[in-house]
Amino acid sequence: MGRNFRIVAVQPKWAATDFISAQAFRRWMRGQLEQARPHLHPERPNLVVLTELNGLPLVLRGGAWALPLRTFERVAAALVIARLVRVLPLIWREKVSPVRALQLVGSHENAQLYLQTCRDLAREYGVYLCSGSAPMPRFFLAGGRIRRRPGILTNQAVLFGPAGELIGASDKVHLTPSEQAGGVDLTPGNLAELRVFPTPVGDLGVAISLDAFRPDVIAWLERLGCTVLLQPDANGAPWTSLEGLPPDPAHVRDQPVAWLESSWQVTVTSATIRYAVNPMVVGNLLDLSFDGQSAITARPDEAPELRSYVLTSPRPGFLALAPWVMQGHPEALRRRGKELAALSGSPLENTYHTDVLNADLTLPETVLPVPQPTPHEEALRALLDLPAPAARRLVWPWLLGLGVMALAFGAKCKGAQRRRD
């Protein structure tokens, strides 16, 4: 019989205001499924894949007052101060940085909001859903209660089925410098814990962003029988800038050239991984810029049309590819990338391209067993069954926020006065 299904990749645009409340977050996530709705196959199973770290900015929830500080670093510092009563004991007890502690103090509620939102969307739209990824603690059940292992916070993707069932979770193994200490300070995943999940929409293996570039991750997923690779992505740099992690620092390449070594290279060279999907988020999040071109890739004989990322030559292997904001001479492309970026001051700032891609795929019936759920996944299922957390209304952070905005406004006025003088 075989498996006939459709993959849909969403390239959304985010903003800090999408994460300041549970309602705003649900609205932003639902908007992505609404974008995907016209692309869903009416008769076949559908797999919708969302983007990396789409749960990270939930650390801003309840912190709208801090957004006038404009940079993620300053906003995070203000939130640490505002939540110091909860953050400080966790820093001392679990021996973690203020940035990781800030994320961990709200992690139970934010994880619940994130997971329940994704589950509800998978169920409502009747799709298999790769949630993207979010910073996730390591949970376990003890005495019927959900507990958290101290200090652990991974970049994790969760898969849901069309009835809202949790299929499995996968951590990111290789972290970028911005995800390590000095950045958002996450915990690297364990390669040996990655698994492949057989479903009607493929034998799914997750390689979050940088993992899809790393031979050890790809070889491990191939060994486990992966046929469809999922690469949720959040590329935190202008798309037409130079790569941030060059294998050879003496020969730094354009980012799109480097990106050919992820999903496209995997499906062109792998003996087992037939398809890959790489959705990329765009948009300026405070002072951070995210851009890219989402893609669905396959073997050249299944995707013979010649096309490719900007700044690269056309080639087979792309079943679907989001265009960038413009075509043109390399220098013009690099200039436009800078104009799109946060705080550029250009009229073109933040005018990124959003998109939805789809492809109809066919695979033989799976021969893989369903992996046993881990203790963490059992705890996630228990977390999904809890009532949604009630919104907390605190007055004093808003008073602090008014003070912050007053200081910012005062500094702006003084700057304007100096310019007039």
C-alpha cells in the first residue's frame, strides 16, 4: 500500500509582542496553522512543521513593561531583577546562571502553555504537528506529581498526532554559541537519546537547526531508520551575511552556501533519509534578527527542477523553496540583508518574506517499532492533562515598568536636547 502524505512548512514572522501573554502566544501559533490550512491535503495525512525556538520568547510573558528597553539583553536583565525573589534562590540552589534561572522559574507554566497550545492546534486542524522547539526542562513523575530535574534546560521539539496525542520529544545535541553560556544558556542534548518515530507521515527524525549540519546526528538517525528529517530553524543573523560557524575560518562563506550542508545535502547523499523539511522563522525580535529561506528537499531524481538559495547556483534537490525578499547582484543582496535587520533604521527594516510550502510525498509502509516513551515524555503527557494555569496579575512589575519607561523617555528627551544644542 505505502504511505501517501503531505508535508507543510510554515515560515512565519515573529515579534516580541507575540509572547507577552498566553493569549498573544496562542494567537500567534494559531495564525501559523491558519496560514497552513489552505495547503492541507483534504484526503491524505498532513504533517505541519513549525520553527525552532518558537517557545523561547515566552520568557517575556508578563514582561510587556520591559520591551521599551529594546534589546534582549537589557530586557532579560530587567526581568531578572523583577523576578529576583524567585530567580535568586534557584541560582543558589541549582548552581545555574541568572539567564538559565530566569527561564527555569517560569518553565513549568510556560512548558504547559506551549505544549497545550500545540496539542490543541494538532487536534483542531487534524494534523501531525512538529511543534518547532522550545527551552524545555527535564520532567519526571514521582509519587504521581510532576517534578523537574535541577538545572537542565534543553532546546526540545515535540511531535503530536492529529488526535492531540504526544508522539515523542527530541533535544538539540549541538548548540550554537548564542545558545551556550553567555547566550540563552541551554543544556546540550544527548545523541544517544535521539529516536525515530514511525508514523503515517514518515519515520520522523528531528535534527534541530545545527544538528542537521552534523554528521554524527545524521548518521545516528540513519541508523535508526529515519526516512523524513525535520529541521526546525531560527537563524539569528541576516540571511545574506557570512556564516557564523565556519568549518574553515580562513574560508568563510555566505550563509546560504553553508546551508546547503544541512537538509539539502542530507537528502542528496543519504541512503535512507528520503525527504527533509527545514522551516525558518523570520523577523526582528527586539535587537535580534532572524531570516532564511524555508525548504523541502528530496533526492535529485524526485526534485529535478533547478533552483537554490540566493547567492548559490541552481541545482536539483529542492521540492519546494521559499523565495528570498529579492533577487539581484550579490552586493545588492548583502546590502538588503543589512537593511532588513533590527535597528538598521532603514525604511525596509523588518520587511521579511513569510511563506508556506508543501509537497506530496510517498514512502513504503514502515517496518520500525514504536519507541517506548521516556520518563520525560510520560511527565509531558501528565502536564498536558493539567488544567491551564490561571493568569497571575502582579502590580509591582508594572510599577517598575513605568519607572523604566520614564527613565527611557527622559534619556530620549535629553538626547534630543543635546542634538538641538
